[in-house]
Amino acid sequence: MTLAGFPAMWQFARMEAQTFLTYRVNLGLQLLGILLQVYLLKVVWTAVYEGRTEVDGIALGTLIAYLTLANLQVWAIYPQTAEVLPPRIQSGAIALDLARPIGLLVQLIWRSVGATLGLVALVVVALPLAAVLGSLRPPASPEAASLYVISLLLGYGITLAIGILLGLVAFWTLETHGITILYHFVNQFFAGALVPLWFFPDWLRTVAELLPFQTQAFLPLSIYFGRLVGTDALRAIGVQVVWLVILWLAAGLVWRAAIHRVVIQGG
């Protein structure tokens, strides 16, 4: 995409953000569900600690703050493309997308950016309630804050690629609802939104480190809370860069295969 096409793509993002915010009640209920989950996790983990201030070097206050931010973060950067693309393929609206002068993948990226902007706006409004039901803490240091932002952006890029891959599956199956439900559960677990990878048994931690999901919450927040510093933090960012390249290359390959299988239902 050239700079000349930026206004059009920004308009895509604005329209998608406005569309999401049109359904404020539904999104508000979703966010309330996330905050309830945070509160229940706080209750469970407080019971697990049984009055101890630390477990494996992790303070209870740090853990609750981590879980609060992890759940909000995973919800805010959810790959909306996974749910936006299949209905357009089923209805035939995908033909209009393909006819536009700007490539479909670029359109999907900016639609996702717009959706995320809408969700982030709601998260910002809900932060005071999140602090009450869960806990919030500032970054461990200015350096941690800077590296966290970089790590979070890389995690978001990885999420976009996964969302596009999930959405493109609809060119073969037309219906991807089951796949997205499975993704939601697996992602929450291996991203560390329910149980931080700090507490995984060694074999499960090894499995988690071989998957891209940790890049979306666990790695950025480990940097945020100062659990990864210096070369360890840079190594984590390097892992994210590798996954970013792999998944976007995969998305490009799947897209080239999918364009030859445009099957339209009802349109």
C-alpha cells in the first residue's frame, strides 16, 4: 500500500470502529464478562496462595495485576478477521472486496485495526472497574514500558496474521465457527490469560514455547512486570519477530491458494 492509499485504508478502519461501537451494549456485556472472569481468577488464585505472599517468586499482587491485563489485552486484540471474513464469503460480498483496487489482505488488516481501536476505547473506559475487580500496576521501569509497547505491537501483528489464516479457511469450509471457538480456548490458555506460563509444568511450558500464543500476552506482560529484562527481553522480542515473519508468510501462501477457490453461497 502506498501513502496515496492511506486515506482510504484509514476510512476502512474508522468505519469498522464505528460499526463496533454501534453495538456498545453487546460489547459492554462481553467486557463485563471479561471483568467477571478476572474477578473469579482473583478469587481462585487468592485461595491458591492461602495467605502466602509469593509462590515461585511471584507475588500475589503481581499475579492478579498480570491476569487483569492479560485478559483485557487478549480480548482487545482478538483477531476479528476470523469472524468477519466467513460471512462475506458466504453472502457473496467477498466479490465486492476482491473488485476493489486495494488488495483484500490490506483491507482485512485495516478493518481489524479499526475493530481493535473500538475495543481499546472500551477497555480504557473500563480500567477503573478493572482495577477494583482485579488489580492494575504500572510497568516495572521506563525501559520495561518501552519494550512492552514494542512487544505488544508485535503480538498484535501476530494476532492479525492468525486471524487472517482462520478467516481464509472459510474459502474451503465456508463455516469456521467451530474453529474460532477452539482457537479462543487454546489461545487463552497458551497465551497465559488463565494460568501464567510461570506456573506451567516443564513439559507443558516447553509445548507453550513452541507455539505462537505466548507472544500475545505472556511475553509482553513478562516484560511489563520486569520478569524479562535485558537480553532476555530482547530474546523474547526476537521470538515474536520470528513468529511474525512465519505467520505472515503462511498467510500470503494460503491467500494465493484461496483466491483460486472463491466459492460463493447465495450471492
